Amino acid sequence: NILYFYMNSLSSHSTKIMFVKSRRRCLSLLMLTSMHTFRNRVQGLPFATTRCKQILVFPSSATSAFAPSNVRHAFFSSELHSSKNLSDVDKYLNRDSLQNLTVKELKEKIKQLDVPLKLSTLKLKSDYIDFLTKYYETTTKSLGNDDVAIRKEVENKPPLKRRSSIRTMPRLDSSLGVEPNDDQGGVSSPKDIIFEKIQKRYPPLRFLHESMEDENQVDNEISAHMHPSAYRSFTGLGEMDVRQKYHPMLANMTSSDLDLVTVGTASCVPGITRGVSCTALRLQWRRNQVNKMMDDKGVSNNVPSTGGIWIFDCGESTQLQIQRTGSIRPGKISKIFITHAHGDHSFGLPGLLCIMGQDRDREGPPLEIYGPEGLRTWLRICIRYSVSRIVPPYRVHELMDIPMAPEWNRGRMKNGRYFYRDDARSVGSKDEGWGVKGLAGEDPISWISRAPMVNLEPSPQFGEIEGGRDIYPIYDHPKCLDGAPIWEVEDEGDVKVFAAPMSHGVPCVGYVVEESSKPGRLRNDLVEPIVKRNIQALKESGMRTPMKVMAVIKDLPEGGSYTFPDGTVVRQKDVVEPPRDGRKVVICGDTADARAIARLAEGADVLVHEATNAFLSGIDKDTNKADVARDAKIHGHSTPGIAGEFAKQIGAKRLVLNHFSSRYKGDQSVESISIMTRIEQEAIKASGLDESKVAAAWDFMILPI
């Protein structure tokens, strides 16, 4: 009704009215006619409202006061119509010509059109080209050759001043490990390269982008030109995460009886897309089996295992993270290892104990907790203060006398804080050796100095039972390096756990989980036919279950043999494969230098190393790679390059990066994945590993080992 009323009000001016039948046509025409000027004129017309933006009114009279002069001239000058034709702007309609322009030049063309669109919504160079191509095609179809002069005039307009509210994405560098894509005859920008690589690596992301171009699936035409990850991404967890299926490290993986689950991968505080530090090791063969447990006197006892899930670090909100995934069952957690006292590694421990107590047999084996000196008293106070009687039975084993690395020195104020000094500022600091700084008693007000003075005995009513050990360092262990000590944390026969100090601002350790070698597999294809041929004879000899003879053959000593009733002799070396080397998993705590654990970690199947900060050119302004690395070390942390160098030093087979700064999001959007891919590239370059051996972890990533 408003539109018809508006038409009637202008009929006396002999107007030419063009109805807009679609939103796409409306936007195209608004872009074409420079609405920055025209909108002000329309708002002054009779009965004009915001709805009037849906039509364009061009008075045919050259003296009309309502129409902008440039629109009057462009549409209704007969001289213009007779002298211009579409070939004048053919180069702008040609996609190949647009391909030869740079991203900056394409941006300028869109700005000259005064498009009511934020340029930050166009992510790829191809997005700019698609937008301009569709724009020209739409305007040509709707206006014919009448729009030639306007288009020519618009192309020649000086650039408009950019609005301050429009934000741009930083430009990426070209060190991405991929080559430019020249399929369409042009040179792709570095950002295009990495985005194309991500969409090729993760096909569902490309499918999402293409499906969003359908008008039935978008709210408006503007969103059709937005990269889908600007407002929508996949949200599956664990096995449902798109990266779990397509990431190079996981694409060809098969299931295993030992795997790693990254429950939390952020540093400092939990966020929407990442939880803080927590890594789970699932020892699948440990289910419902009897294991050797060390008592407080060091005597080995056989006790049933409650499960094979070991947790390394337990930062704030870990209990929430575990409830979000089906990969970790709280009642199946049997051990928790804490690397150091910082809250993003320990604040979640009391809460996790409470949720574990809800579905755990209180008569079963206790939960074993390991961590730096002072952990036992701190946890006892937390549970007692909160009156948390629901916690399961547990006991705490403390790693005593964890030293600070030689490069960390106490501050001048003697307030217990330590500061990192590089070689240039502290010549010879590393020559001081380990074991002389950071120990209990050095700082009289530190927690480890005061904790033994707290008069609070353990109480079974609050879960804590006797048997917690004090584990002291060994400075003459065969695996000691650089004078640093080693702790023999646990020995359960099939698995051993060691620890070594890290270079951090507080006493901190890294853990090495080492599996014992396993006997070789029996060649069933060779033995089973012989057993079946002798089943009747074996039964007659008194063997009630003849097939069990296969286990007897597998357990034969080296060089042994077995003779069947029909005279067939089976030698152990012919039907049993060679022993399999045990696997080794290294989980470093926060560290600026993990050198102390290097000898223990040699040949690791998986190295989990922190990479808190990274230098990404185009994103990190007013800094460089060296400054970012130095800043990370000053705060006791590492970069992907430092992690990669350590992986190369120990000959790690795979490298998993974690403990990322909160500025690195962990969602499944193309933007987030592209940033993490660049972080992986830095570690790949430093480690010498290929892309199938390095991963920047996301929450609930599952890595079979």
C-alpha cells in the first residue's frame, strides 16, 4: 500500500518507476546508484519511509528536484544512450580480468560502489571476484545497456573514506607450506592459499560453504557472500569432530589399546572453545585386570584395577569437560598426575573428585594422585573446608624436592618469585646446576615450606586414606641429564612412570609413561590347522579344551618346541613373532626448556609439548619471532618452534601441541583451523616431521598410539 500510494503521489511528475521483485535485485540497484547520496533525497519525498528503499524512482524530467543529478544524467540522457554501449565495461565483466587484480584493488572497486556490506565478510580473493561478477551480471540483466554510463561513472569515482566500524582480517604470510592455486588464471593471496588448503583438507567445511550459497538457507543476500565460518561452524566433539576424521595425523589411524585424549588444551583460564590443561591416557588393556600396586613400604601387592584411565593435570572446569564427552568415564579414572601448582593445572582437582565419587565403588582400590610437594595438604584443606564427603577414597603421593632450573633466579625483593634470566643477562646461570633453588625452606613463607606445619590429619570420612608416599629425586639415575634429577614415580610391571623437572616459574615436572615390551603374537594361521587336526587325540590325552594348547605354544621359552599327538613338532621361533617394543608417551608440563627429560624421552612414540604463544606474521604486529620466543621463555613457556626443536632432539615419532593462549580459538571454523595449521607449520619446520606427525590439539582429540 505504501508503494502504490507513493507512485500516485509522483504521477504528476511523469515518473518512471522500476519495481524491485527480489532482494538480490534491490541490493544490486542500491549499490549501483550510490545510495549514500540517493537515500537522503528519497527520505525527503512525500509518504517516504524506510520501506521506500525497496524501490527506485527516477523522474524523467531533467528539472526534477527529487532525483540526484548523476542518476538523472545516467539514466535519461539520450546523448548518453546513443554514445555508450556495453563493450565499454566488458573488462569489468570478465572474470579472468578480475583474477589479475590484487585483493587490494578488488576491495577498492567494491568501496567505490558504496556497497552496504562489510568487507570483512569476504574472506577469500575468490569471494571478492564472485561478488563483483554476480553484481555486474545482475545489474546488466535488470537494466540492460542503460546502466553502462552509471557503471563507468561509478568506476571512475574517487574512493570513499572507509567507515571506522568496518574491521579487516589480518593478511597472512606466505610461509604456509602450500603453493598458490592458479587454476583460474590468477595469483591467489596467502590467505586464499591457507583457506583453500583447509577446505581441501576438511571437505565438510567446503560443503558447508557451498550449501550456504542457497537462497533458501540464508537470511539475506548479504550472508550469501559471507564465509560460513564467520557465523557458523561444526560443533561435534571427539569422534564427531570434523578434524578427528580428516586431520593428517588421524586420517589413516586405526584403533589401539592405548590412546591419548586431549580433554583441555588452553592455558590460563577456560574459554568457550577450549578447556584448560587436562590430558587423558586410556590404557585399554587395563580393564578389569589385577595389577601390582606399591604400598607405603614399597611392597608390591596384587589388587584389582578400577580402570585404565590416567589423567595428567586437572585445570579449572575439568569436571565439566569430562561430562561433555563420552570418551572419559569419571568412575574409570584410576590415577591423576599433576605437573605443577598453577591453577590452570590443579584448580579442577577437588571438583573432579566430587564427580568421581558419585559412581565409584567406595570399597574398591583408592584413587592414586601424584604431584609436587605440598599437594597432599592443599587437597586435604580444600576437601575439608568444603565438607566434600562424596569424594572417593584417595591417597596422594608427593614428588619431593623439585628444584628450579638454573636459569631461574629469585627476585630482589625475596618474595618467593623467580625470574627467567637468559644467557645474556645471567652469564653462567646454567653452570650453577640443579637442586639448589626452589626447595622447601628456602623461602620461609612459601607453601611448600609452611605446609608441613599445618596440623590437619587425614580422615577417611573425607576420602583420604593412608599409604601416600613421599617420592624423592635420584641424581645418579642412568637417565639423568645436565645434572637434573629423576623420580621413579610408579612401577606396575607392565607400565612404569618417571618424572623430570621442567624449566618453569614454579617447581614443575614432566612425566614419561613407558610400557614394558610385550611378547610376540602367535601366528594363528600356522598353529590353528594343526590343533584342529589333533583335537580328538588331545581330548583323549586328557586335555578338556584342546584349543588352549595355543596359549601353551605362545608361552614357550625361546628355543622351545611342542610335539602334537600326530608327531608334528612346532618350534616357538617359527610360530611366535618377535617381542614388541613397549610404547612411550611423554607429557611435559609448562616449560621454557624440557632438556632435563630428554634422555628419558628418547624415541617417544608421542610427545605432548606446550606451545603457548606463536609469532604469526600479519596478525602479530610490532614484534618478531625472536621477541615472541623470548617473551614466552620469560613467562616459563614455549613456542611451536621450541617444541619442534625438542621433538627433533629426542627423536619423537609424533608431536602434539597444547596449552595454547586464549587468543587461539579451538572451534571448527575455517579461521580457527587456519591459525592452528600455521602453528603446526612452525613446529613441522623446526622438528623435521611431516604434517601427518604433528598436530595442534583441540579439545577431545583422540589419538591412538
